[in-house]
Amino acid sequence: MNSNFELIAKSKLAARVALIACVLPISVSAEQAGKTIMSRGDVIASDSSTESQRPLKRRSPVYDVDVVNTGTSSQAQLRMQDGALIALKAQTQLKIDEYTLGSGDGGSVVMELISGGLRTITGEIKGDKSNYKLKTPVGSIGIRGTHYEVEWKNNELFLAVWDGTIELDMSNATGGEGPVLLGKGGDFSFAKVSESGTVTSLLKPPSELSSLSSTPSKSAQSTEADEQGSTIANVEITTAEQSTPLVTGSFSQIVQDVSQNEFINEQELDSIGTEPLEELIEQRSGTAAYSVIDRVDATSSLGAVSAIDMQMTVNFDRGTVEQGALSFQDSGGQWFAAFNGLINSQGMTLGVNFASHGNNLANGTIQSQFTQGLDKLTGSFNLQEIEDPSVFAQGAFILSQP
């Protein structure tokens, strides 16, 4: 009798073990590294220890044993445990070896870009290159708190730093001299690196970088002029048929309005009962064009400003600001800036891809956040000529959808 009970008990235990194995294909020792907040097309996570695979959809977890793969015409965006955002381009393989959140600036990140490309805004884990390592075929990247883009394509590594500093160490992979600093801490922000470790600095983002949008950039053609030219890379701009006239008002008042776009304040300003911004973004789908200027003010070191036009295209499926353009006139000519970026829990982070004033190259920053749920964008901009920073323009804006 006892043997029958033991047999039944063992059978039940075996059934439970089999059920658990089916439900939990992830390695027992795996820790959650983040979650999927945007997924389009074929996005698969492969467990590097068990080789099991699972599709990644919105809210799917990712673990520190995963190799995340995006297929042709597929993209994904991950939010990691420390708040970092990682946007994966099509045909990308990203291996997550370690993602541990510690106290303060502590914690540890070790990932490997096997193929393809990504754009990322780093989170709490930053400040010390030993805390963060992204391995690539030509070397490893450390950060000091940053927003950057990297892509391995045709046996070359292409780099663009939108904010902060990255450090590329090629000593182990190629034996090249290092480290190479890009961004605010280096001599240049854009570069390409050959398979042998030869670094070529660029004046503008590499045109070889694949767009995060579904439509390839018309300017994404590799030419020798790209290294010294001033054409727009990795962005498509559709200019409005008519420019929007300057709306007069108190600049200080608009700046004050724009300053109230932090997450907690934004919730207070929105209507009662509105869901947190992160939830609104996750639930929203499709593309939205913010092209109606509700309020704007701008000043220039050269005097009066007129003919202001601004627009942004936000893709909520991919979590990206796919394209944006700002233009206006002063006595020195037309100011123009092309930009794109990523949506984050606070709204968005933008990088200026190209800027000019008349015939002179310029640079600067554009900041923007969502207000009134996702109905409007408030923000500010600061632009200056590269050769003569005393020539500058700045302003604040509120955009809405048509």
C-alpha cells in the first residue's frame, strides 16, 4: 500500500516539475535586468545558458542571461532596472551578461553588442567606467553618464555621443592605443572605428547609422563628403509650407512654464485622475505630429527674431522622437536645427543632429517634455555658432497636435 502511495506521490511531483519547467524556461539563477516597453516585428530573447527562446512583447521581462535579437524591420526598446533606456535597431544582437543595481552610483552593467546597433540613455549606474561596460567587436565602452549611439556595420563601429562622455578601450580587442574619449570629455563626438582599431573622427553623426524610424534616411548614403560636409545625417525633415509667425509674450514667464515639467509637477498640473506619464506612454500607440505652436518666445544676440517654425514627430510604438526641426530668422540669417531622440519616463531626451546659422555651422541643445497628458510638448532651446559662440539664440515653446 505504501509503495502505491509513494508511486502516486512521485508521479505528482514529476508532473509538477514538468509544469514548472514549461512555465519557467529561464535559468534558475537568472535575475531580471529590465522589461520590454516597446516591441515591433520579430523580437526574441534567447537564454544563453539553456538556449531556450521566447518572444518579447510589451512588458515582457529581460534577464541577465538573455541575448536579445531583433529581426529585419524589427525594433525594441528596453527599460532597465536602473531606469536606463535601450533602443535596439533592426537586425541587432545584444547580450546581457550582468545588470545589477546597487546603491548610489553603484551597481554593475556588462553587455555585449554582437551585431547591429542601439541608442541608449543611461540610468543610475554611471560615473565610473568600471561600473558599466558595453563590449563591441573592436573594444569596450565605458560611460560617465551619457546618451549615445553605437552600431557595428560592415566591419566598422560607428559612434555618436549626444550627451555626456564615453570611453572606448581597444587594448584587449585590437591592441590599439587607448582609451579614446568621445563627447564632452573628448575632442570629438562622432567617429568610426575600423576592425583593426583605426579611429576616424567625424564632424557630424555617421550617415551609416541606421535610423530608428521605419523609413531609411535619404541622407544615409556613405560618401567621402560625409566626414567633412554639413548635410543632415540620420534624420528626415519635412518643412512646413508656411512658417508660423512669432507669438509675442514674456520670455521669463514662458521659461517658468517650461520649468514646471518635472515628473511630479507634471502630474499635479494634469487633470485629476490622469494615469502616470509612463503608463500613458506605454498605452499609447502610433505616431503623433506636434506641429502647432501654441506659444513661443525667442531671443537672439543679433536682435529681433521672426518666422519661427517647429515640429516633432513622436512614434509611441518605438518610443522615439523620429524627427524634429526648428527654424527662425534674425538679422544674421536663418537658424536651423534638426534633432531626434528617445522617450523616457520623464518625457523625452533629444539630441541635435545638425544646426546652422546662415552659412555657419552651429550646435546646442533642445529640451522637451509632455504636458496635459500627452497632448502638448513644452520645452526650450539654446543654439550658438561653433566658430563664434557669442552669436547665439535661445527660447521656449509649447507645441500641440493639429
